[in-house]
Amino acid sequence: MSIRTITVTVPDNLYAQLKQQAQSAAQTLDDLVVQILTRALPPGVEPDLPPTIPTELRAMEQLSDEAL
């Protein structure tokens, strides 16, 4: 897995909250933010699926429970 660096501008109070939580958990701020983002995002599609499957799955995300 490759790693990318991004810069995110956040309000001071959010930064302080993240920094405090990272210190409390004995984690780096980077590790905490990655953990939060990982939990917040839907799981990725397996890379070895046929090309049509990811497209179909993305379309299904928009369907209602009844349509599914």
C-alpha cells in the first residue's frame, strides 16, 4: 500500500481536540486521523473484481431499500 501526504486546514478547536485524543490514546496525530477517516469512509471495492462490478456497486449505493 502506498502512502500519500495531504494537508488539511481545520479550526483550532478541532485540532486541539484531535491532539488531546491522540495523546490520551498514545498515538500520533497522523495515526489518529487515519483511524478516524478509515472508520468514516465506506469500505473500498476489491481490486480483483471484474471491471463491471464496481460500477454496479456504486449505482446500488443510490438505490432505496425497497429497490434493492
